[in-house]
Amino acid sequence: MGTSQRQDQRTATAAEERRRELLEAADRVVLRDGPEASMNAIAAEAGITKPILYRHFGDKSGLYRALAIRHTDALLANLRAALDAPNERRDRVEATLHAYLSAIEARPQVYRFLMHPAENATEGEHGFDVGRHSAPVLRRMGEELARFIAERLDLGPDGQEAARVWGHGIVGMMHAAGDWWLGERPCSRDVLVRHLADLLWGRLAAVGDRPGAPLL
């Protein structure tokens, strides 16, 4: 590797590390302020000026996308671990629901930042079309869950199509029920998980495993 290539590699590594530090600063502000987190507050937390923050992320939408990827990656890892645990299928279904709900319960301000706009916000510093940005998060989760279902369950000749319907349907159910539950807390997480698992369980209990595939 030549000198210029090594220098480019060091520069890229430094930029990646700096971006990680800025995202951690953004996380701290979001944990404190939720949907009201501003670029000014994040820049101050990171000890930089707002133009430097813009240089790394472009605008609040760019920062939002980076945070969404960061948190979705972590959530998907937890969902995969729950799905792959060496337990009975019903137990894994409940563990997966618990993994999602415990994540939004543990960091409700992060969840609200990712899924809900600031109250009375207008397009600009605090407000932007959160629905336009949160929809890809849900779609990504739906596609990932669909892939897991297709790999593990024998859904017949239309299995790929059914898996995508199930994946997006389950994510939509988790999101809608979790959003309602987080706001109203009408029951414990254990009770909510049991009811949601009951809703899912009919076809999941009946369908067979795909031969040679990891179990679900």
C-alpha cells in the first residue's frame, strides 16, 4: 500500500470515528430531549459548531437517518437473537415481541424521536416529515422479519409472498400496539406480549419448519 493510500485510509478511519462520536452525542441529547432534540443542542453536546455538524450529516434529516440506522441495527440484532434462541416456537415468538417492546420501553425518548415529530413543530430546525423518514425503518424491519420467516418456515408454493405479508404485518402490529401501549400503559408488557402472541399463534403453530433450515 502506497503512502497516499495509507493516508486516505487513516483519514477515512478518523472520519468514521468522528461520526460515531457525533452520533453518540446526538444519542445523549435525544435521550434527554426526545423529539425536541435540536441541531443546536446536539452540536453543543458534541463541543462543535452547527456548521461542522451539517458537514457530517447535511441536515437534521441526514442525522435522523444515521440515528435510525444505528438503532434499527441494534434492534434487529436483538430480534434475531430472540428468533434464534434454542426454545420452543411459541417461546421464541414471545421473546421476539418482548425484544421489540423492551427496546422502546427502555429508551422511549429515542423511540419518540424516531417515530414522532416534535409537537407544534414546523419544517426546519425542529420539525420535518418524520413519517417520510420513519416508514423506511418499518419497511426494513418488515423485510428482515420476512427473510427470517421464509428461511425457517415451509409456507408452501407461495411462501416468499406469504413471508413478506407476514413480516410486514407482524412489524405493523408490533409498531401500532407498542405505540399505543407506550403512551397509555393499559397493561404490563407480559400481558401485552401474551395477547399479541395469541393473535399470531394460530397459523404459526400449524405451519411446518422448512427442511434443513434453522427452526422458528
